[in-house]
Amino acid sequence: MTRKIQLGIILGGRSGEHEVSLMSSRSVLSVLNPEKYEVLQIGIDHDGNWWSGKDVISAFERHTTDGLYRVFLLPEPDIATLYKREIFGGKEIMLPVSALDVVFPVLHGTFGEDGTLQGFFEMADLAYVGAGVLGSSVGMDKGVFKDVMRAN
């Protein structure tokens, strides 16, 4: 049996389209093959905090983080791992949650589909689904997009 692809679904976000992202994420999750992908839900709340756990979407829909834990990624190449902070022996330590092969940002609006998150993934050398930094940022800025289309 081949190893499953470790896929992080990033959902929610800081934009006003947070709830739309939750619905889109449910759709994406419903069609993923569980024999091929080991899926980890990574939710970004309205304040920009990152969370993970068994069912981030449902927790966010209930406007709670109960049962979830705070997580983070490092923007460093070759460390494609999701971490959580824990207090151990009075000291804060980083514990790995999961290595990630690829992330699928299912975010809408600013801080998600505007190139900012894509730039972070590029810095981390982490594979991701969707358009790159330039395509995302140009596509998000309608005025620039129109100018690019007119010029080409």
C-alpha cells in the first residue's frame, strides 16, 4: 500500500467571506478520496489565529474553538510541518502535528486568495493548490486585472 498524501485544507480566514470559505471547504472535503489523502483541517479565525482539530469547520460554524488547538507553520524551506505550542515543564515547546505534502487553501477574499498566503507558501517551499502569487494578486485587484487584459 502506498503512503497517503498528507493534505492540509486551509479554511475560514480573516476576510468577510469567512463563512463562504466554510461552505466551499465542505464541498472540497466531500469529494476527496480518503484512500488517497490523509486530510488535516486547518482553520483561520476572523482574527487570523490558526486552529486545527477533528472538525474545524463545524467548530467555526458554531463560532467556537472548543476541542481545537492553535497551530502554525514556519516559513522556512524543508520544514513542511504543522506545529502546535504546548507548555511542558513550565516551558513553551513546539510539537509537530503533521508533516504536510501539500496545502489546499480554500479561502476567499483578502489574506487568502490575494497572493499573501501563496507568498507564505512560496517562502516555506510548501506545495499548494491554485494560482501562484502574481496570478492571485492580479486576479484579486480588478483594476489591475483589467489593465493587464487590455495590455495583452
